[in-house]
Amino acid sequence: MHRANRIINPAAEHQFFGYSKPNSGVKSQSCRVVLHGGLAPLPLSRKSVDSKVEPLTSQAHLPTTTLGKRSGDFLRPFPPKRLFFSRGLITDGGPSGVKKYGSLTMFSGDHATEGGHSPVTNAFLYRHQLSHAKRIVIKMGSAVITREDGNGLALGRLAAIVEQVSELQNEGRECILITSGAVAFGKQKLAQEVMMSMSMRETISGNYNTKEDIKTLMKSSFKKPNAAVGQSGLQALYETMFRNYGILVGQVLVTKPDFYNDNTRQQLFTTINELLQLNIIPIINTNDAVSPPPQKDEDPEGVLGIKDNDSLAARVAVETRADLAILMSDVDGIYDRSPSHEDARVMHNFNPVDLAKVEFGEKSDAGTGGMESKVRSALWALENGSSVVICNGMKYNTIRKIMRGDKVGSFFTKAEVDAMPVEVLAKNARSGSRRLQALAPEARAKIINKIADSLISRQDEIMSVNELDLRQARLDGVVGAMYSRLAFSPQKIQALATGLKQIAATSYQNVGKVVRRTKVSDTMDLVQRTVPIGVLMVIFESRPDALPQVASLAIASANGLLMKGGKEATNSNNLLMNIVKEALSEYGCADAISMVSKREAIGDLLKMDQYIDLVIPRGSGELVKSIKEQSKMIPVLGHAEGVCHVYVDKYADLEKARAIVKDSKTDYPAACNAMETLLVHEDLLKTPVFDKICSTLKESGVAIFSGPTLAKHLTFGPPQAHSLKHEYGDMACTIEIVKDMYDAIDHIHKFGSSHTDVIVTDNEENAQIFLESVDSACVFANCSSRMADGYRLGLGAEVGISTGRIHARGPVGVEGLLTTKWVLNGDGDIAADYASGEKHFIHQQLPLIDVESNFCE
């Protein structure tokens, strides 16, 4: 649920509690009421975070009892908490709306749920929602903040964590720290004291305690003294570090009985909430100086017992109604099997039903809790409304990455987890690609033909399922070109099947084709041949027909493939994916092609450069630009913009010009190869040619915007375009006047996107100059820009159009999905023989025929 819209105060009248501003009619923060030692905030008239905050300053609402002058002077230096916080303060005075169930404090009114044992809010379902977390509990395990030898703190790692927590706090969030480290801090101090108390003779004599003996003694015998000595130093260190960021911290020492006694538990969380209201970070630590050793016991009254800092963090998160609990340890997350196993992987999304699949190992040497305790605590917190991430706190920027939704650690969620994790899908696509490559060309062609035949035989089923997507699209208000792209028709299915058969017919010479042969020496033959790129990731929007096209191209080139289709075509895509899988399964290659269903999977896959070799986004310029920005390691083949031009030369035929301009703009205005700017020779401005072309566009429903030069020639012309480099993607275009063909070429180079540009002219010389001079992926003369399509150009289909200059350019068919490798056959050849002159290089180029027989010689 969206947390910003919930009712946020547990009081019976649902008033929003906050602290007064200086000018709100109250002199200072000293006017807050003390209820049995607890601070009560001033009531404000705000009922939700969406309403305006007005302090209730009338005498009827002001408290009649105030703190004394000394108390007011003490509180005045504390930074007041911003007014827009999302939780009411729990005081030990017992405000209305508070009930107790067992040992868990719950709220009534709009915050209570049936039975009283459920949380007042729901936990986040997806990682990208974590950026909305307002109250965050961060638990730092002993292994995270202590050195490997257990004597002292890892100051660099701790400083990095403090910096990240400070950023969250200064953003207006509320942070609570659960920390270990007092024992380690005290151990270092006591060891130094023992060493200093020894005489010189004892120090240098081998019969007395050595430094290692003292460390062992500190570790085994003096845990409680270590904690007692270390607590003050640890808190002082935290205070110093947070002060650098302008943040105050408060120490809260707890013991196990504090949670099992109603009065002490209520006082404990009153203190924590008051610290949060004062914009102070509570730093909670178990008081190991008096705490009994950890022992196994049952959870009292259905709540989580306190056995270690993991269970402590879970209890604090639930009791304070935190949005998120981050449990930091020295492991990357929950593994599906022992981390030492070769195939072990981190379960980045952990659903409660996954508990039965997990094998638990031993706890870390520095802490009291193990992975089983972490999982148990996290599941309890999740059940009670707090999201949880178990992560490796020893890695840099862990908290920042979690808050921006990166796949870090194990995120506990009640959302349904995909049966096959994306890591496994990517790994299977890699192995599936190799199986496809091992097949004979005839077998790959049969797979594609099987898909084409299934499209025809299951046409009624496809149409029925597609109608479900169309029905939902109508409910969502999808119209025009977007709706047309989504819809199937018998003619469209037939054309799709025909295109696939064309791919199959031309697929025999794709993989293994020899492109170069060289006789290196008398005993060495070199061959360069085509091979698949490896694993492709293709992201396409609401065109379900793209799925079988892209899948067939991947099969024809023996590439593994991962696809992500638009949610608008979910039902159609699922059926088409089943058709592809069925055809592949006949040859044992079903894993070679898979489809991911969740948007979050895209970001994860873009980081898997060990499995994915090329990303091809098909869709809007915004989609392509977004993918290019996200993909840091994997190359992206595509175009960010489709600003295509049609230039009407002064030698153009009127009827040709009208037809080409109309088709280029109106055939499919949302396509990347649709015309966005019409350039017209200035000699045509005052002629019927210009008027008729403009009339043709207007009659077709195209909105016209003028370029700056055209605007100067017209007194009452169309509105001026805000930019000459703009992709409308709709029934609109810009018209601009140019002096001549060379001016048109300069305009295209300055404002175009190197996609597709067209000249309309009957002058062959001008046409040739234009074709040679314009530096775009597709340059046409006297034909529509919509011809820039793989199917129309005889490629069978395309996976996209590339405007880049490396690898494939223009419509990318099978050839663009292949690379090459060099195969060298020798007879015991070594470099030393050629360096000494015993053997000699020939480097003779050979014809590309009789390859097999030549290889066997």
C-alpha cells in the first residue's frame, strides 16, 4: 500500500501530533506536557499527511501543565523534529487508542486490525518501494563492526555505515540503530590495561602471560567486564562520528526482561519514540554487563523472544512500526544451499514459503545469532508489517543500494516469487545457446517452421487470448496506434507466419559461414567463420507479434534469448511463449529462450554481464534511453531517437511527394521510422506544391508546427515548434524551409538522429549526392521512410534498428546477431620456428569454396 496516504495518528480523534513552530502561539518547546515522565507533543489539527497542518493554539487545546524553566532550557538546544512525521507518539500516560495484546503494543481505531495481532500497515511487496521507507531499523552485527581478530572495531567500515545512516536521517527519515561491539571495544581496552599492569620482568619472561594469552583470556573469561568497559567508549565513538553530520544520538541499553514486563517495555518504547521526535537517533545495545548468556526458549504469547540482536531488531521494528529493518551481517544474504556449494545462489527475494528450501549453517564467530535466527526474526517482522532485508554490511554502500531498490541481500516479501529466478534463466539461456549451436542448420529451420505452422493452426486461440488484452486496453483507455500495435488479426498472423518461414528458408548459411580463408604457412590454415553472439536480451513494448519474430531470429542465429514484453500484451505473450517453448522442446533446447514477467527483473538482468552479451530494446525513445543509462557493462544495440526527415527537392514530382510524405507520417506515426520533420526547398514555398502537401497532412489529421525559417515567411502560420530535434511519435510534425539540398543535408546532420532520412526528387544527380552525403543508418530516395523495416527490406524480420556505428547498423536481422571466431589448424607449429627462420609465413588468401575438403587435407 502507499504509505503516504494512510491515517497516521493512533489517537481516537486521529489528530496529527507534532512539535510547535516558534510562531504558532507557543513560546518554546518547553511548553510540552510531561505525563508521568514522558514528553507529549502539541496536538495539531492535521488528520493525514495530505492535509494542511494547523497548530491548535487556543486555550482549550493548550496544556495547562508545563515544564519548568530549567527543563525548557535543557530541551531548547535539541533540534525539533520536522512536523511531517508519520507516527503518533506513545507516552507512558496511555493515550486513547492503545491496547495491549500479550507483550506487543497495538493500536486501535483505524490502525488496528482484526484480532489485534496483525500490523497496522502492510510490508512492502517490491524492492523499488523501499525508497519510500520513512522509519528504518538498522542492525549491525558483531562481524560487521569488529575487526577480524575480535579486538576492537573496524573503524573504516563503521564510518561508512555512519555516513549512510546520516544521509537517511538528514533526508527526513527516522533511523534506529541496533549495534553490537561493546564487548570488542572493551576487550581491546582491558587487554591494554592488563598489559600495562604487568611488570617489566613479567612482560619479557616466557613463563608469564603473552599478548596472545591475554587476548584469549579476554575472550573467554571477561565478557561482562568487557561489555561494561566498552559501552561508554562505543557510545562516545558513535556520538563523535554522528556529530560530524550534525546529528545527535542517544544510548538505550536493554535486557531481556525489559521486553517481558509491560511497564518497562512501555517505558522503553516511550523513550525511543521521544528520541525520534527530537530528531535523535536511538542507538540500542543489549546490556551484556548484566544480561544472562543466550539460551534457547520458547516465544512468549506468540511474539518473538529476544535471543540476539536479530530478534531484538525485529521486535524493535514491529513495536515502533518501522517500515524497514536492515539486518547487516557478514553474509550476502540467504543462500538456497550451503554457500560453499558450487551452485549456491543468494535468494534475493525470500517468500515465507521458501523457508523449507533453506539449509542453515553455523553462526559467525563474533556474534550470538546465526542465519536461522536472522530468517526467523525477519519472517516474524514481515508477518507483523515491517519489511526486512538481510545483507552483507561489510560491503561498501550497502544501505544506499538497498534504499534505491538494487538487488542487494535477501529481501523478505509476501509477493509471489517467480518459480525460476532470473539468474537461473540467464544461466540456462547460455547453456541453451550452445545446444542450439550444436544442432544442424536443418534442425534450427524446422524449429522456426514449427512455430510458423503453430501460429496458423492455433490462430483462433491466439485471437481469443489477444481479445483479453484488448479488452483490458479499452478499459485502460488505450486508443489509436498503441491499440493497433496490440491487436492481432488473421491477416496479421498470416503475415507473421510468412515472415518466419522466410527466416527459416534463409537460415542454413547463418552459423558456421566462412567469411575468410588464409594459408598462413605450408602447415597452417586459418578460417574465420560466423558464430552466435551468445545470449541476447530483447525488451519490447506492446507488440506481441515481436515475440515470435525475435525468437525466430535468435533460433536462426543459435543465440540464447531472454525477453521482456509489455504488460499490455501479457496474455498474448504468454501463449506465444508457450508456442516457442513447445517447438524448442522437441530438440531439447527449451531453456534457450525464456521470458521474464516482472519489470524489476530488467534492472537485475542488465547487471549480469557474465551471462548476457547484448541488449536490444525495441520501443520508444524513452525506453531505449532508459536501458542505455542502466546498462553499464552490457552493450546496447538500438536507437535513442527516431527524428526522421523527408526532404522535398524543387525537382520533386508532386504526386510522389504527397504520397511519400503522407505515408511516412500517417502509416504508423508512433514508429521510430515515421517522419518527424518535413524539409521543403524554398522555391516551392509560394507554389501549389507546398500548399497541396500541407493540405494532404491536414486532411489526414496531422498537426503541423513551423520551423523558425518558415515562421518568418508566414504572417499567420502554424505554431512554431519548440525544437527542431523532436520526436513527436504521434500525428504531428514540423515543417521547415531550406535553401537547397545542401542546406537540407546540413539540417539533417544537425538535428537528425541518424535513423532514416529521405529525398524526393526527379533529379538523379541530386538523389545520388543526397544518398552519399547523408550519414544515417538508412538513406532513401523517392520512397517512404516506413520502408526502413527488416521485413520490407527482405531480412525476414528484425530485432531492432541501430543508429550506432559499431557492429550492426540500420535494421538488424540475423547477420547483426552473429560475430566471428578464428579457427587455426596446424601441425606442431610453434612461434620459435618462424622466428628462427626454420619455417616461413605465406599469408595467402584462399577462395571461400571447398572448405571441408580443404580442411581435411
